[in-house]
Amino acid sequence: MMELNVSLSFECCSCDHEIGVTLKCEGKGLAAGLRTVAAVNIPCPMCRAVNQLCFEPSGRVRAVWPVKGPRHLPEPSVN
């Protein structure tokens, strides 16, 4: 099985803080080579917002999106 450590750097979608992470990638998906794209959720250490990071095994960041938490449904009032 292939295994690869990938270092990535990106800005938080909420506060623009520079974030650096090193990820351990492994599995059959790495055999696809340049066609492989992976995604991971990374929380910002400054504002705690969660960013979804799409990247290639080469270390190229494809996209970063904010992850929205589950929406709470309003509860009916007891009047």
C-alpha cells in the first residue's frame, strides 16, 4: 500500500489566518497518480471555523471552503 506525507498551507475562510498542516495519505486512491484529489476538514486554531481542504498528493491545494455546521430547526413556542 502506498503512503505519503503531504505538507499544505492555506488561509482560513473565516479569519484569513495562515494554516499549515502535514497529512499522512495512504490507500489505493494514490495509485491513480495525478488524477487523485482528496478532501479533509481542518479547524482553524485561531477562530475554530472548520475549513474543507481539497488537495492533490503533490501538495497543490485545489480549493478551500468553509464547512457549515448542522442547521438547527426552530422549535415551536409553547404559548
